[in-house]
Amino acid sequence: MTEPVIRASALDLTFQTNDGPVHALKNVSLDIPKGAFVSFIGPSGCGKTTFLRCIAGLETPTGGELTVNGMTPDEARKARAYGYVFQAAGLYPWRTIGRNIALPLEIMGFSKADQQERIAKVLDLVELSGFEKKFPWQLSGGMQQRASIARALAFDADILLMDEPFGALDEIVRDRLNEEVLRLWARTEKTIGFVTHSIPEAVYLSTHIVVMSPRPGRISDVIESPLPKERPLDIRDTPEFMEIAHRVREGLRSGYEE
């Protein structure tokens, strides 16, 4: 059996605030295998984003162990092991879409020729070819978020971390982007960690669904999806889909009752 790409063992994180300590994560243990699409779902304040930020080396746990590709999260960050997509697209308005995507490549010292090659490749991946010279304000919200995903993919990290990237979009756009992310995952075979508040989104996208309980954030269930890798949107109307969604809902409810 291969070593997990991400391994958390008895992870704790307590923030010190002016009002006293806030226990954000408690005894979180989880193995994420290579190539998995793992969604984290739970109520606001349950530690979903905090856990993702710990993986990314943006927060430091106060207890337990966490490894990414066998390294500490900080070592993995320096090794450029992951791309990160935030809730807002976070594109610089004065840079074109192409130059926004180029930013991490510039910082990492890629040559101009290599930058152009990578920009063209990721724009094609997210179906934005031809928009390289447009500015963010000329694109819809959904297109901006796709450009943000392209930027995270540009340096070809093995892991893609996505913090509720479609939460602010309307349902029609969200459905389309869900389909696109699944296609993108199939084409790139990356390991994806995805934070969401939406049960249908979590069930539709994931190979594994991690259900988290209210603060202090704990894992109340890990559901391994039996759904096939190829998933048309109408799979959401099937009994298999409904059954997984019901289990997620039950996991969320039991988390509140603990």
C-alpha cells in the first residue's frame, strides 16, 4: 500500500485570542491517498478551512503530526507541493489574465518561454484559451475563478487545495464549474482537497467526503464514495447519490448532538 500524500495524526490547533483560547481542531486523524478528491464539509467554524490551511503550512498545529508528501507542511510549501485556490479569485485588476497566471511563475524564476507555454496549457485546461490578454474585470465571476484555478495549476504541483471556490456563484454557474473541476481532476490526476458547505457539491465531486463537527473541529465521518469516476450531473438524481447525501446529512446532524 502506498504512503498517503497527506497524513494527519491526532492533530490539534488552539488559537490564542484576547477572549481566551479557541480550540479550532481537536484530535483530527486522516489519511489522504494519492489522486483522491477529498471534500471537507461541516458547519461554519468547524475547522474545515483551518485544516486546509494547516496542510498548506499557513497555520501551525499546536499538537499532533501532519505530513505532506512525507515532509512537514512548511517543507512541502517550500518544495511547491501544492497550489491553493481561495474563496475569492484574488486576481490583480491591473494585470491581464495571462500575467495573473504568470505571477507565481515569475516569483519562481521560470523563463519567459516556459511561462508562456505553461500559461497556454493551463488556460486550455480551464477552457479560457483566448482570454490571456483580458483583464479580470472583463470576465464573469465564474471565469475569474477558473483563472484563479489556472494560476494554482501553472507550476504543476501534485496537490490542489480549494477553499470553497464556488460558494459565491449562482447555482447554474456552480454546476458548470463542478463539471469542469471533475474533468480537470480526471485529466491531471492531482490530489484535491476541497472545502464546501454544499452537500450535493461534496457528494458529486468527491472520492472521499470528510464530515466535520462544530468547534472544536473533529471528524465525525469519512465516507468513501462508491460512485463511478465518470459523473454526469444527473447522477444526482440516482438512489446511490441520495444515499450518500443522506449519510452526510446524518453525519452533520450527529456532530451537533455530540
